[in-house]
Amino acid sequence: MVQHKITNSSDSYLFNRTGHSARNRAVLAAMTNKQSHSDGTLSDNEIRWLTRRAEGGFGIITTAAAHVSKDGQGWAGELGVFDDVHIHNLTTLTDSIHTHDSLVFAQLYHGGMRAPQHLTGREPVSASRVRCDESESGFARSASGKDIERIIQDFTSAAVRCVNSGFDGIELHGAHGYLISQFLGTKTNMRTDEWGGGLKGRSRFLIEIYRSIKENVPDSFIVGARISPEISNMGINLDDSINLACSLRDEGVDFIHLSCWDVFANSKEYPDDPRTLTEWFTRSINDLPPIISTGSVWSTADAQKLMNQGADLIGVARVGIPHPEWAENLSQENYNPPRAPFTAEQLREADLSDVFIDYMRKWKGFVCDNN
């Protein structure tokens, strides 16, 4: 078993390779908020929302998922980083975040078969031809070799824009069923060429994106990846994800972000094994890069339990919405802020715009509409 030194969630964290230091272990995970403009540029509302969390003490702030290609947009109001026109407002964001001594990462992604044709004007593309509700034909088309080369270049160009916008790093979104996940999954990737087959072929898309980015950004720029340990309906299993983490380690990624939904849950594939999903990685893989784990952390006791599992950094999403000051309270042993439902006015006081609040109404029980 790999042994880990137990630390506190309020401790600072040093990214040894680049020298970046996060003031604590709290990471605001990427969250959809639909506040960007129709051309993908960052809005003042989104800058205000993210800056408030930096002011509230989060060591690392992550943007919402930002599509790297025009045909990769997954929903209206989504942040874009596919054009130089986006750089100005992104720079305003990073300047604002850095004023509060937080690091800031951009999450880069392509929706793949989850990029609606009515939104992009293009037939959705995926690893293979698969059924797709977002396509007028009912299917996503299989990416050609030229498609793959173009999208890898789009990720790379987006990363360079992030460098030029003042970001400290990026997170490649390989979780939640978007295009990188679609290449990783055995049920969405039935290719017989070098981009499919065994895990080495299915993970090649992610690895080549990473390599291309590393060749084009400064050595001091942080590059990490977010993955889902298990997505059964896509054919992403835990054993493959652990092997993928080993490959990412060998490539030299600066962090791996585990999207667990519930960091205290066991594997659905191995329900009788007492290890949490995080522990499957931290207790069995030597020389792991820094691990961020996200899912259902609410109290500071939850945060410390996650640290005890071997996570280096604590990803939080939902609690950071109504409680922008959450990270300031990490040193409090019994901090357990109020839970949903929240009134619209409470969310406005936390610097959510009405657009964001309307989106949160889709989360059952989160918003109570008595005002």
C-alpha cells in the first residue's frame, strides 16, 4: 500500500515542478453557469462570480468548461477559447483572480457528440459513429484523421491563448462523457485504427493533446487532466482509469483531477471493496502526480476526510455556489455551512446572476422560489 503523509486542508500546496503555490488545498472545480456571451466571450457576471470565490479564499479557481472549437460547444452561454477575441476578457479575469492571491486554471474541452447541431450548425463528431440525440440524423459522425488533427491543434491553440491571458495552468476535461471521454470509452470508441482498440489506442487522443500542448507552452505552465474513474454506459471502467492515470503520470502531467461525484462512495464495479474511488488511485499507484478529488464535499470535516484518503487538493463545486467564503473557513474544525434550498436573493448575494440562478433551478431542491 502506498503511504501518504496526512496534512490539513488549510495548508498551502506547492506544485513542485513549476513552483506555483496555492495558499490552501481548496479548488473551485469547473462549473457550468451559462453566463458567457453568445460569441463565447467571458461576461462581467462570470468574472464577478469567479473573483468572489478567490476573494473568499479558494487556493485555485477553475473556469467553467471552455470549448476549444466552434463545433465543440455543448450549451448556450458557454465560455469559449477558440478565438483570439476571447483573450481580452480572460485577461481581465486572471488579473482579478491574481489580485486575491489565488491561482487560476482554465478547463479546456470539446463536447463531441454532446455538442448540439442546432447550436453549432455542424453535425456532432465523436470517436465513432454512435447514436446521438444532439444530431439531426440521430447519429454523431466518426472523426476522420483530419478531424482529430484539427481538434488536437484547437486544444493547443486554446492553451496558448490561456498562456497569453495570464492563466497559471489548464485542465484538460477528459471526464463526464465529452469528446475525450468518448475516445476513452469502449462503448463510444469502436475504432480499429491507432485511435481505438486497447487502452493505449483509446487514450492516444488525450495523450497527443497533452504532448502537443506541452510543446507549445512555457515549461512553467501547469497542465493537468480531469478524468472520470467510472462511466459504465460509455465503457469507462476503473481498471482502465487507473492504468490511464499511470500513463498520465509517465507523461509528466502536473495533476490528475478525479471526478467522483461522491468522494466517499465505493466503486460501483467493486462494491465489496472498502476503498473509495480516490483510494483506488492514491493507495495503489506509486509516484502519482498531485491528486484533486471532487464530489459531495460540504463541511470542513468532509474536506479532512478526503485528505485522509490521500488527495492532495480538495475539489468543491456545489458548496462554493452559495458559500463563496467556504475556503476561508478551512481551519475551522466544525464548519458545516447551511445546505440547500437557497432563495434566489441568497444566491444573488453570493454574486450569481439571474441567468445562473435560472440554471440552478434545474438542480432539484437547490433553489426555493419564494422570492
